[in-house]
Amino acid sequence: MTIVAGNLEIESKHPTLDRVRVERWTFVGDVGAWDGFHVGDEAMMEANLELFREIAPHVVLNVVSADPGFSAATYGVEAVGRLGFDACVNDEERDALLARFDLADGDHEVAAFARLQSNRDGLVISGGGNLTSPWPNCIYERLAFCRRAARTGAPIIFLGQTFGPKLEPHHRRMLAEMLALASWVGVREEHSFALALDLGASRSSLSYQLDDAALLGADRAPPAVAFDVKAPWIAVTFHPLVDPMGQDPLLDTLARQLDAVAEHAGCPLVFIPHAKAALALGAPWSDEDVGHAIARRMRRGVLHVLPVMMSRDVASLTRAAAMVISSRYHPIVFALSAGVPCVAVPTDRYTGVKLAGALAHYERTADACAFAEVRDGRLADMAIQRWTNRNEVRRQIEAQGAVVAADEKIRKQQLRAWVTGEEAVAITPPRRLAMALAVANTALDGALNAAEKKAEDIASSLQAVSASMEEATAYAASLDRARKGAEAYAASLETKIKELEEMKIERESGAMGGSAVLARKSFELDDAREENHRLRAAIAQSQSEVLALSKTLAALRSTAIWERDTARAEVQKMASALDAVVHRQDAESQHLRNHIAALTQHIAAQSQHIDALYASSSWRLTGPLRRLRRLLFAEQPRAKTQG
């Protein structure tokens, strides 16, 4: 299939095509520099480099980094700088830079492209959640590398990705282009799997997987810290939800809830930061700042705040916790891979998609506490409940973890065969994905049906409201017409009054010969004034009466409704009480009848038994013995008295 990329036509790849063995792989991820270090991004890169050293030990590995020197020294690889999209302030500048890269041919123009020369080179887009519109620089940079790789015939692999959820139309088209060019697309959530299909990715290229760093440091003991990691303790991580230097009530809420958790669990809480401040990326505060802000507000428990550590140390330390509470993604990933119970705290749609994806692998999506619930104080309740049941929760996570581990083993075998070029590979998504998608589709169908029903109800309500509004509008129009008629009549009277007043003035200043006529007009003027006054008084009276009548009717209606409802309630209450009494009396009567019948049967049986006893030969033979016994017992009281 041919993909149009800018002004170029590029042939897309397919995972089962024959190709030469790749000898050099270039890895692109959000890594570089201890200043601004991010545990999760670095952990995914470190884990993927480790994976490729295992499955293809003889290949050369390169990393694109914000700080090539730091990455080269940290991971023992060759490293080159990034493409410069971080310096662009808008998509127009990014489009211009992307177009320039599309025309770049020589290695001297773009140093990072020097490692993508032919089909013996390969491109790996390392895991992350950065292919979303809030980070457009990442979308542009990945697309520039994908276009370069496609032009030179280098295969393209995506590992451990979250796509979206927010994608502007322009960015959506760019991601669709990248997916069409890729030979292998690894996604870590059902959401991303479905979105990739929607964007046109081939199902045969999609791989459903755990996060790249899920098992990083699993073979390493926790680092030395100032507390006993072998005793029970709870790991806590929160990203800067609010300004940690300010007085946001959320900090007090978190402190109170963590106090409650610490008091209930009776063990230390340890804050493990995952990210340093990165001013250039708009992150002025570190996780560590948040940890100290919460620790200062705690009153009953103690929150130990650690410094930011290297990713492998953080992963191994997190796995040693008895429980994890986190708004960040990778603490949940590290914990679940070791069977550690978690409480995830999604704060928006983006973190919700990622955290739900991590929990879904282990069938623990119920272990998420929404941000609104945190503000309402329900985080402590969920954490305490998970802590109380932590042994059972751990057993459930470990049981599902065995299924996930088997799926991951197959995925890595397929990836090994593909990377080494040993054979054509058909990527087979694990069965748990199909089950999860089926559940999601069922839930979606239910939601759609509910939405359609709600839409129908709303439409019916709107029709009723429209009809009522039409009636009200018609009534208002009739009132308006009546008002206008009254006003017109009053205006005509005022005009007549004005004319008569003018005539009166003429009478007073004119000849006396027309006095009879003027006198008549004066009488008419007085009559008109009286009529106008009467009319206006009548209008005012009618308005007052209408208003009073409306109030009376409203009160009567309200009273009638209240009396009706009260009467209905009383009748229902009395009927229910009567039914209960009748039912209870029926039950008691039946119980008494059953009891009487049982006693009657018992008496009859006893009577039969007594009759049979009296009629028996043994009763007759033992008669003398009974009489002797009576005599003996009759003597005992006297003997006792004499003694």
C-alpha cells in the first residue's frame, strides 16, 4: 500500500514481508538528562534496550535523547540529539520544520537521521503516552522519524503505546499515517487497540501488551533506604495535582486521608517521587515537592519522602511494598507485576485511560478512585478496604498474572522472531483482549441503548413542553390583545378629553354667543373624564381581581394536590397496615389451627398408647408390684419425720 507523506509517496510495510536482518536499531523516546528526570519514560526506554539486547544481542543500539551524553552513559549506547520540535511554539512552526525534514537527504543535515540509512537499520518508537494532542511536538517528531525510516526501507516498530485519547483532526491524520507505515504496533490498553483500528491500522500488525517497563528490576533487590523494606509499608506517589507551595484544600484532604490509612494499617507510608521539575516542559514542581507538602500536613501518621531515584531502583522498591496508592501510571504497573494491591487515582480522561488499561490486564479496574471521590474523602475508605483484604487481592492479582505472563511470553517470542528475521510472523492478540473487548462492546451497547432511551424521553418531554409553551403563548397573545384594546380605548378617551379641554379654552377666550354649545361640550368633557377614570379604575380592578383569582386558584390547586396526595398516602398506608394485620392474623390463625391439629393428633396418639398399655398383659402382671411400690413410698415420709 502506498502512503502519501507530505509531497512524497512511501510504500507501507507489513509484518510478514521477507526482509534482511536489521543490524542497527534507533530508539526514540522522551528521555535524557538527570535534571528533569522522569522515572516512567526512562524505565520504558531502559526495558526496551534490555529486551533487544536479549533477543538480538549482536545489533547496535542508538537512542535519540534530549541529553545524548546522559543517555549514552546511563544505558551504554550511542546517542544523538532530538529534532528540535520542542522549540516550536505552534503547529505552523512544526509543519514548517517537518516539511524541511521531508526534504533532508544528507546525513550532515540531520544527525539523528544518520542511523536510518537502509533496510539494515530499524526504528523503534519506545513506549509512552505522548502521542496525544497535548504533546504535539512528540507527534511531529515521531512522524518525521517514521517518514525517514520508510524512505530508506527501515522497518518501524511501536512498543507499549497509549494513543490519544485527545487527538485534534490534524494530529489524528498524522498518527494514522504513522500506523500505516509501521510493521509492528504494540499498545497497552484496549482503548488504544480500538483507536488504532479506527485509524486504519492493520489488525495483523497490532500487538496487545503490558507496559514496556512492567518487569524492569524484577530480578533486583530493593535499594538501601532508611526504613525496613521487608516489614509492611505502603508506597504513595502523587504528581503535582495542585501547586504544592500554595494552600489548596486538596493537600489537606490528601493528608487527612493518608493519616487515616496509616493509622488503620499501623505501618509506615513512603512517598516515592517519579518526576523532577521540568520548567522547559511547563512542569515547575516535582513529585517530591508534593510529597513534602502532604507530609507537613499529616498529624497522626508519618510520610517518609524519598528523593527521585533511577528507574530500576524505583521499580524494585515499589514491588517490595505491601500496597501502592498512586495518581501516576508506573507505580501501578510496577506493583501489579509483583502482585501488590493498588489504589489508582485518575485525575482526568488521559490518566483515566492509562490507569484503567494497567488495571485491566489484571482484572482490577475496580481499584480506581476517581478524583472527585478523592476530594469527597473516599480515597481512605477504598485504601483501607484494599488493605484489609490485601491477601485475597494479592492472590487474585497473582492468579491473573500467570495468564498475563503466559501471553507476554508468546508476545516476546513473536517479537524475537520478527526482529531477528528468522521467520514471517503473524501477530496474535491474547485471548484476554478479545474477552475484554467483548465486555467493552456489551457495556457500550448497554450505554447506547440507555442513551437512546434517554433521548426518546427527552424528546417526549420537549414535545410536552413545546405544547405547553404554545398554549401559554396563545393565552399571552390574547391577554396582550385585550390590553392593547383597552389602551387604545383609553387613548381615544384622552384624545377626546384633550379636544374638549381645547374647546373649553376657546369658550373662555371667545364670544359668549356660543355659550350653550360650549356648556354642552363642557358637560361632555366632564363625562369623558369620568368615563376615563371609571374605565381605568375598572381595568385596575380587573387586573387586581385576576391576580387575586390566580393566587387563589394556585393556592387551591396546591392545597388540593396536597390533600389528594396526603389522602392517597393515608389510604395506601391504611391499606398496607390492614393488609399486614390481615396477613398477620391469617398467619396466626393458621399457626393456631396447625398447633391445635398437632396437639389433637398427639392426644389421640397418647390415648391410644395408654389404652394399649392398660389392655396389655404386662400391665396386669405388674399390678401387684405397683401396689407394693405405692405402699413403700407411702411409708418413707413418716420414717423421715421420726428420724
